[in-house]
Amino acid sequence: MRRKINSDGLLLCELQAKTFELSCDLCKCSSEIFIRRFMNGEITEIIDDESIIMTTLQSRDVIAEIENQYGESEYGTIKFTKNEMYWIGYIYRYYCFTYGRSSKQAYRQIKPRELRDVYLPFHTLSPENAIERILEAKGLPVSEEDELRWQLDTLIKFRKIK
């Protein structure tokens, strides 16, 4: 069941967006490497379960946690713009919050390059509309009915494979 965004959700979106944006200045690795590390990192557990709201952690702290977990890296050279990073961070968190996805699930379903590719046409849309268009383009479920149909189709395909 999709969840409506609320004030906590908006705080989480803002924190993640600012963290992604700040990574352009603080991280030596490429933007895609940063996003992969972030979305699969241990820190996202407290973002996904929303308990980070009860802490004093800020964007710099989140980046420090990621670098503590993975170590500093200079791998990759392509940096997205700060505006792109802000939007990508916001969209990922909005998607996780409203669709009940973990950061890892969201990253597996939608890659950073795909979001960057739709930044220009979609960044002026509401986050909800942008996400719906991205999911539709990827053939992923948008509504609860689509979700149930997709789960059933996946189950049927899985059973045929066995």
C-alpha cells in the first residue's frame, strides 16, 4: 500500500537530497560510486526505518559514515551536477518512503544513470509524478493493483523456471 508523504518523509527527502548534493564537494569518487555506496550502506538502515530523525546526524555525518564503512575512494571520474544529485537523492528517498522500499531495493530497481537521464524532463514534475513516469517506463508497478499483478506474474515465472 502506498503511503502519503508527511513531514517526516519530507525531512528524510531533504536530508538525503542535501547529502547527495554535498557529496559533489566532499567525495573524491564519481557520483555513481557515491550513490551505490550510499544506497547499499549501513547508514541507510536508520534512514529507511526513519530513526535517523531522532538523531542529530546531518549530511556531513552521513557522508563520514559512508566513508568509514567503505573507505575513501577516488574511483570513477564522472561527477553529476549538484542539482542532479540533489534531485536524485530526493527522488530515491521519496520513492522509498511512499512505496515502502528499502534503499537497496530502490537502487536495484532504478539506477543512478537512469535518473540522471530523466533529470531534465522530469525535475520540474512533482516527485510523485516523476516516480510514476519512471516506473511506467521501466515496466514496474505504479498502483497497488499493478503491484499485485506484478507479484503474481513474477511468482508464475519463478515457478515455470523451477
